[in-house]
Amino acid sequence: MKTTPPSHPPEPTAPATREEPPATASEGPGEHWRWCPRCSHELHNEKCKLRCPRCHYFMSCSDFD
């Protein structure tokens, strides 16, 4: 009598390339001011204000001191 080895389901393969996760406030020590405290999106510098394009939060330059 001939026996066959038990069949195993194929193992999942890892994707060939991994996308980098979005940058977060924890990545750059000392650069916490670049990230929105509400939604963690990167703030845009507009003269004397930092604005969040996602949630419209803003900081004035007087808030930096």
C-alpha cells in the first residue's frame, strides 16, 4: 500500500516591495512642531502661521515660543 504525504496549504508570500508608512510626529525628535496635534498630518508653513491642510488647524508664530 502506498501512502502520500499530507498536503499542506501553500504559505503566504510576502509582497515584493513594501510601501513606507506615512511620516509621523514620533519620527523626528525636536520637530514636533511640524505635525498637526489634531490629526497628525504635516503642517504647511504660510508666513507666520503653520496650517494643516487636512483639518484646518493653525498655529501662529507667537505659539512657537
